[in-house]
Amino acid sequence: MNEVSEVYDRTRLVELFGDDPATLAEVEREFLATAREVEREVGATDDVVEIARAAHRLKGTAAMIGAADLAHVAGAVERAAHGGDLPGVRRLRDAFSQEIERIAKTMR
């Protein structure tokens, strides 16, 4: 159960939560639910403060499970939002969504 994915590091989950398959599956489901919720929040508002807060939350969660690419994109969204750059946030939206989908496909 110590496989490392190019999309996220499953060994990080095992270190944090143990190697029980049911527990890991639940953690993965919760992570994806959070990621998709943040994706919806970012797309549904023009409030850069809300966007920055949501992206920051996902950046930390993604880093925790070793999803470095998603953490990087979420960090870029957060920085753009902090800078008041809503067009920049919107330009990053596709990369953000694509990275979440890559993780979803790996976790299935």
C-alpha cells in the first residue's frame, strides 16, 4: 500500500491515517469533496477575499496529501486573489479543475 502516484503521494495518507483501505478510501472521498467544493466556490464568486480563503484551504489540504501540483495551482489562485486579480483567477480556473480531475481519476 506504499505506492506513490505522480498526482499525489498515497504514502502520506498511510503515514497520517494508517493503511486500512476503508479509512484511506474515506479520506480520499473527503479530500475530493473538499476540492470540488472549493472549485465551485472559486467559480461562483467574484469576491477575491472568499476566493483567496478557499484556495488557501485547498492548498493546505493538497500539500498534506502530497498533491504538489494541485497545491501549486491553488497557491497561484490564492496569490492572484490576494492581488485582486480576478481575471488571473479565471485564467487559472482550467488548470485548477484539470488538476482536481487528475486526482479524482487516480483515487478511483
